[in-house]
Amino acid sequence: MTAPRFAHLLRPELADLAAYVPHTGDHEIRLDGNEAPPLLSSNARAGVAHALAAGGLERYPDPRATELREAIAAHVGATPDEVLVGTGSDEVIALLLTTLSQPRAGADAATILTPSPTFVMYRLSAAARGIRVLEVPLDERWDLDVAQMRAAIEAGEPNIVFLATPNNPTGNRMSEDRIRAVIEAAEGALVVLDEAYVAFAPASLAHLRHVYPNVAMLGTISKIGFAALRIGWLVGPVELIREVDKVRQPYNLPTPSQRAATFVLRELRAEIDHVVAHVVGERERLGRELGRIGFGVSPSDANFLWVETNRPAKDVFEGLAASKILVRSFHARGGRLANRLRITIGTREENDRLLEAIARWA
Ligand SMILES: *Cc1c(COP(=O)(O)O)cnc(C)c1O
């Protein structure tokens, strides 16, 4: 419903968008958001709490996030001037879209290209800015369809190509040779490799940043246990970072988040590895068990499983919700997503509860 008073001022694209509404209801077990299970030691928690409580309440945060950028640079093998930090990679995506929104020569609109299905924020954030979105379906194994991607790049002249690897919601990595082919075809565009889930995967593709000048990487601490801090980053060529930095609000990162994230990256490496090892172990166990009781489970390199149901996913989703377990269903998207669920890996107990409840819906 549009307020008539402002109708003539509104961006037309907003008519097709809806504000993000988180799931309500009292779910005892939430396996819907790709968050980490709460397995940090009390020592580690105390360290983060100490960093969060650091003083300076009257002062604005460090607008350059100097220490945090240094910590991220050390973490990913970059220099601090190759790093830009946002309130989650969500903000970084929005900043990139604002920065690189000049239509390409010969194109009638600024455009982005993504595979489908993938992380929805690329599409939502672009649409909210009046940027055209081209989507190319992933192939039958949820990998890149290079021929279709090439054709879309040629016809659509995108400003940015977003590739999440491992991909959300399908959990798999895209093949490196296909990624390379897309990067090479998209010479006039920026290709963003979003590695939000890289901690759960056997390897990173960060080396491609040094091979191709049109590549930048997205990273985040949200999926490894620190979603509450809202810290994500872009690592890319200095000439790009410098421009995006003009668009960033100078005080985008609250002091407690900067301090806590710096502590996390510098001091909690071993703790994080421990949480990640738990998640990966449980991912393999849960995948095996779900397969054994009749669900289709794709290979995952992320902290969630992409699960194919025999019954409509909506029924399974609702059945689980009745057991107070929340997962993510894609039934509303229809087509080949109509019988797909995305299930975040939880604690061992949560995963056991899920297995028990979902067995009835096999
Ligand atoms: C969850 C997710 C993000 C968002 O990360 P934030 O840093 O929490 O904003 C980015 N990319 C992908 C592919 C994701 O699944």
C-alpha cells in the first residue's frame, strides 16, 4: 500500500519490494539464518565483552577504522589500503552499487549480473537503486552456466557481476575454471567474489584477485560466530577502494564493533577454527543422516545444507515449525526451488532434534 501523499516521489522499483520481515513466532531452534552455533568458550566471550565495553562514549568512532582494517588485511593477506569495511557485507554491496552505477557505454541502464539462485541482497540492493538486474540460472549441479553467463555479459553489459562461492542457498563452490571464464568475459565489469562462507570450504579463491585486475573479494565475520557485530569487508584494487570510500559514511562502524571485531580477528583464531571444525563435522553427519532417511542433500562447502524434499518443501517447513524448529524454505520461489530447504548447521543437540522432527516428512 503506497501512501498517496508521496506516490509521485517514490522510486517506481519500490512497488515490487517488501521490507525484510524476520520470522516471528517462538522457535526453540533456529536453523534459518546461517549463523554459527554458540560454542565460544567463556574466556573468548569475556574478551569480546571487554572489547565491546571499551570507553570513549562521547567520541565518534575512528572514521578510517585503522586498526580493524589492519587486522582484516593481516587476516586475508592484503594491505590495509586494499580493504574497505562496512556494517556487514550487506553495506559493502550497497556501497559498490552506488559507486559503480554509471551505465556502460552503449547500455541504457546500469546493470548487475548474478547467477540464480544466489544471495538475495545483490538483487534487492540493486533494485532499490534503480539498477537493472540480470539473472542467469545455475546449471543442474548448481554450478555456473558459462555460455549463458557470457551471453548475458555481452548482451547486458553489466557494471558488476556478483558470484558467491560457496553459494547461498545452494552451499556449493562454483568451479574455478568457470569462474575464471566469467571473469575473463567480463573484462569491462567488476567481478565480486563473495566468500562469506569461505571458512567452511577447503580453499579460498583470493588468489584470483592478483591474477585479474577486475576482481574484488567480499568477506564477513557474520557466519563464523559474530553476526551481531555487523562487520564485513571488501578487498580489492586500491583505485576501487578509494572511490568506494567516498561513498561510505565516515562513521559507519560503531566503536564497540570495530574494537570487538579487531579482537576477534587478532586473538580468536583458534577458537574460530574450533567452531568451524564442529560445524563441518556436523554438516557431514547431518548430510549423511538426511540422505539415509530419504532426503536429497547436495554437497556443501558452507555452514548449511541444501536439501531436496520429496513432499512440497512448504509442508516440511510447516511441519518443522510446528515442532518449533525454523529452517529456510524456498517453496515460494517455485520451479526447481519448490522442494528445497536450506538448513543451517546447529549444535549437535539441535541437529539431533531436527533429524528427529524431519524424519516424519521424508
Ligand atoms: C550472509 C551472507 C552475506 C551477508 O553478510 P553480512 O556481512 O552479515 O552482511 C553476504 N554474502 C552472502 C553470500 C551471504 O550468504
